[in-house]
Amino acid sequence: MKILAGPMYPLTEFQAQRRVQQAVQRAYYPEGLHRQGAASLAGFFAGRQEQLKTIKVPTLVIHGSEDPIVAVEAGRDVATSVPGAVFQLINGMGHDLPESLTDQLTNLIIDNARKGKR
């Protein structure tokens, strides 16, 4: 959890423990980790550029500049592949949703959702 958070939005030991406890209480299913990993690999090797080009709804790709799992270029590639998509790089964010960015992320998502109502 701490590694995923990124250097600008570090988690305290207490925050990391709390998140793990909440995740276990919400949905404890150890086999899910393996299934998620397999699905990620399958999607990566299968390629999805052609499918992404068919998306017709307003799309927002939010990516952390310090994501240790998914390269920034991969996020940009997704946004480039979806017609009209917006790419939003969050400086210092890792592969996590820091509580201190809740308002910023919420506003980005709400603004994007409103595009679909026009």
C-alpha cells in the first residue's frame, strides 16, 4: 500500500493498515488477486486499441505521475486511443487515490460526467 501511494502522497502505517482492513472486510476473496492478475495480463497481450477506438462516451483517463505499476505512457496511450478522451496526469500520485486529492479527483470525474448530458 505504501509503495503504491507514491512519494508525494505517502501513507502512514495507520492509514495503510486501515485500508487493508477495510479491503478485507469489504470483500475478502484471495483467489480474486490471481484472477485480477490473469485478466490484466490477458488484456495486455490481447491488445485493445481497436476496442478503445469504439468508445463513444466522454472518457477521462486519470493517471499518477509516480505510478509504480502502470507506466504513464500506457495511460496516455489509452487516452489517445479513445476518441475525444482527456488525459489528466496528477503530479506525484502513484497507483492509489490519496484522500488529500478527493476533491480534485471528484471534480474531474463530475466535470467529465456532465459532458455526457450535453
